[in-house]
Amino acid sequence: MSDSSDRAILDLLRRRGSLTIEELIRELGITATAVRHRLNKLMGEGLIEKTIERGGRGRPRHVYQASAEAQRTLGQNYGDLAKVLWEVVRADVADPKLRGLLFRAIIERLADHYRAFVPDRGDLDRRMSDLRSLLAVQGVEVEVIAEAVGGSDLPVLRQHSCPYHDLAEADPVICALERKIFEKVLGHGLTLRQSRQGAHRVCEFVPKSEVRGEAGAPVPSSCGSSPTLNEDAPLQLHHPADVAEESKRETPPDPTRPQLPRGRSRARSRADSSQVKTSA
């Protein structure tokens, strides 16, 4: 909604409920022609509904109210909530098994939601096109381009805007999570060849492909990828405490401090030292 006048009408209807054209004219201080023009535009967008009220004597009157779609799309703040929930799962859930369970559940739930709009047609190009249409409806600027790989054309999903921009800025793991969701929806492995978080202008999801060498052995796809983005391994959902503990384990020993033989306790070492002094 680009016009502030449209928003003024919607905000008024949400506060006051159903209003007639005469009441809108009085509240907004604009002409009847301007009110009718705005109402027709907003009804065409599905943001306002018109109903007829009948009661008492006289002619029934037409009243206008904000639609359920307007209530859903205006005044929402899902972005902040999603960011906080993501941080809680990543930083506050210390149990790695529970953390992994939560992330798998997130992937499955979102994939199930997408599958309702991307039916299994048995054709990757068709499913990729359906996924592009779904993302476009959600406001994500995206296109599907054909790219020659291994003697055949593969559909490449290219995102010009990120649906998880704030989350991805804070934590690039979200990019791998999105890739896994797309893989489940499409039923085909994907490589995140480049990412907006990796100093590129777009995110590109390329279907994985194998071409045969002379001996019949599979060789890597020619589409190429960055080692940091081509994640075939499971999501690395490390808790900050895990990282700190791993850092401690990997810290090399101090060469200036005497090292105890493996398997011997300090108490045993002190006892041995005392015994040596006594015998001396």
C-alpha cells in the first residue's frame, strides 16, 4: 500500500469498525469522490469489504469494514519475533540433541507448508516454477533461469531479495536451513552457489547433478560452488558453550609447565615426589 490516504482509511475502519461513506467523509475531511475512489481501490485489493445493514424503517445502508486480509497484513511484527525465537533456539537451548530436534521440526513444518502450494508433478522444472510463484506471492523477488550443466538444462532458482534478511545477517546458518527446506519441497538436492550474505547481489540455488566420466565414475557437477556455501553435511547447530569448550580442548599445552604422564593424577604425582625425598 503506497498511498497514505489508503492507510488512513484502513486505520480508521480498524479503529471504528463498520462505517458508511458519509461517516468516512466526515471523519477524513475529504470529498465523496475521493472516498469512493479509495474504497473501490482497496476493495479491489481485498483489504476492505462492503456489506448491507438492514434495520428499522428506511432504506438499507452500505457499510465498509477492514477485511480479514487487512487485519493480517497491517501492523504485524513477525520479524522481531522470528529473530528472538531463532536466537533463543541457537543460544539458549544447550542440549545439542534438543537443538537438532527443534531445527528438524522447523524444516519439516515449513516444507509441509510449501508443499501445499508446490505439488509433486514429477518434473523438477515445473516444481521449481511453482516454488518461484509461491515466493513471489510472499514478496520475494525471484526468477528461474535455465543453465546448461552436463549436457542438459537445469533450472536455477535466483533470489534477488531475502525472506530472512535480518536473521541471515546475524546468522548465516539460516541460509543452509532455507536450502534444506527447498530440497524437501522439490525432492531434489541443491547447492547454494552464491549468497547475498557472501557479498553477492543474489542467492542462487542450483540443482545437484552428476555427469559420467570416461570410466563411468561420477564426477562433480560443473556448476561449481563456494566451499563455505556448498554444505552437504548436516546443519552445524553449535551452541556458544560448545564452541568455548571445543576451544579449550584445542588449546595447545603450555611448554613452560611440566606435563603429567597420561593417566596419572596430581595426587599420585605428589606422593611419588615425597617418596623420592624420603629415600634420599
